[in-house]
Amino acid sequence: MRIKDYYQILGVSRDATIDEIKRAYRRLARQYHPDVSSEEDAEEKFKEINEAYHVLSDQERRKQYDSILTTGDEKKYKDFMEYIQEFLESIWQGMRRAPKPKKGADIRLKLELSLEEAAFGCEKEIEYERWMDCPSCEGKGYMGQMEKVVCHACEGTGRRISGIFNFPRPCSVCKGRGFIVKNPCPSCGGRGRVAKHSVIKVKVPQGTDDGEILKVPGKGHMGERGGEAGDLYLRVSLKPHPVFKKIGKDLHTEVFISFPLAVLGGITKIKALDGTYHEVFVQPGTECGSTKRFKGLGFPGGDLVITFRIEVPKNVNANMRSILEKLAKEMREEGIDYTGGMINKILGILRL
């Protein structure tokens, strides 16, 4: 590997002070900055200038380099270059190049669905904010022809010295461009993009489950400089249902039946998630808490599971009470207050 003469690249002597090296770097960086220079090899020269400054501006690195330059040991120079390669890569990545198209960022939102919407599919209207090209400047960031001036902070180099290692980094004022736009778009402040309220319609497939993510291609933030738009990701969240509880693919619900129906058996009706009614045969002697499963009536791919509950009437008229008392006597129920005395006693206490 041929040893580069960094002193010659910067045009300084080998005993140059750090201030002389800095002045030489700034002068050459302004001259060969890719945004300023019209020379074909300006970018390569700009890289070499940054590489030379990176080595000579640090006392320890300069000492190692001077030793290699004196001996002409190419093997040591190769090892030295590998040692600083990580720093050099950082320089190249921070180099100002012609802006390239940049894909827009993705957007992630929560999509709440009812159990019916998720099970049978639907079309939902989504409202959200997304970055889009500024309509005033058509995404350029400036009006008419660009007017620019050399950045005062970095003197047009696009880089500033910072950090404990005096390492050149992209200028924070001009974002590494070396210039500042004089006529930025007043609508977007020179960003080229503005946040816009967007409304889109999304089709939700049948059987969409809780936690699933629906991808809507191209509906994220718009790209920069003609780059493709990002995507919109919707994470599904199912709302609690007033009747059904979803466990896996099955739907669970409670069906209240009367005491006579539970004892004698018979037919009752249940309403499925899709709104259809189905007859259910109640076995004689059905106990409270017993269950029954119906294939295919649950969430797509699941069943409907009903749990029987015995409904206790709150208001009992005289005829019903008489019938219940007869039943209780027939069943030899000893705890029943047949005279109503217990009720009168309770009412007397409440009046006190």
C-alpha cells in the first residue's frame, strides 16, 4: 500500500503547527467542497483533505504517521490505516453528496374494532397526520430558483471540529451542505414537507384477530426528494362485547332459563354473533352452570359455547307464590316461610 503524504495533500511543511494545519484544511475544504467546486475529482480531493486533517490534527495519530513516513514501512502504514478505518468511514458517510431520494417513515396506529367488524370484515375510515410534500414549493424547500450563501458556521466546508478528538463532523447549522438557502419556502420553513390531515378507507378482512397488524402500503409519511412513501401499520384491538366473550376462536355467552324449563326441559332460543337465532334443546334437569357447544357459530374457525344460568324472578304475584309454595311442600323444603311472617318482621325493622 502506497504511503500518502498528508503534509503534501494539505500543502504544509512536516513541522507545521496545528493552527497552520487547521488553516490549510479550511482553505482547501472550501475550494474542493463538492457543492462549490466544478472540478471532476473534487469529491475525491475533498475526501483526501479530510483524511489528511483527521490524521495530522491529532497528536498521537500524527506521531505514529510521522514514524511510518520516515521509515517508509508500507506494512505498518497498512496496519495504521486499518486502525483508523472506523474513523475514516465516519468521514465518508458524513460527506456531502447530491441529495438522494429518501423513503418516508412508516406510521403505526391502533385500530379498534367491534367483535362483529373483526369477525365478518368491514371497511373503516382512518384519520391521521402524515408528512407530505409542501404544495407551495412542491417539496423543494425553496421558492423559485434556489438562492444560497456560504454557511458562516463552517465557512462552506460542511464540517465543524468538535469532540475530545477534534474530529470533523457535519455542520449542524447547514446540515453538512456547506451553504444556507436564502429563500426558504415560508409555508414549510425550508423542510419541503408539511404535516397534513389524511383520511383513508381500509378494508378489514374477515376473521381479523386481536393483535394482528394490517399493512397499508404507501400510506405512511411521504418520501423526501421523490423517494417512495412509507407504509401504514394498524394494530388491531378488539373492543369488549356486551354479550360475548372471546376466548381463542370460541365465543362464550350466558343463557338465562327459567326454573321450570331447567327442570322439565324444552326449547329456548339463542342469538348468534351474526344476528341469527338458533333453537337450543334444554335437557330435563339442566343444572345452573352447565354448558353446551355449537360448532361453527363462534368467531371464524371457532364455536359458540353457552353457559346456562337459572333466572330467578324478582316480582312474584300471589298465584305464582301459591304454586311455588305447593312445589316447596311437595319437595319438603323446610326453610320456606309459608306465612309471610318473616317478611312482615323485616318490614317492621325497616320502619324503625
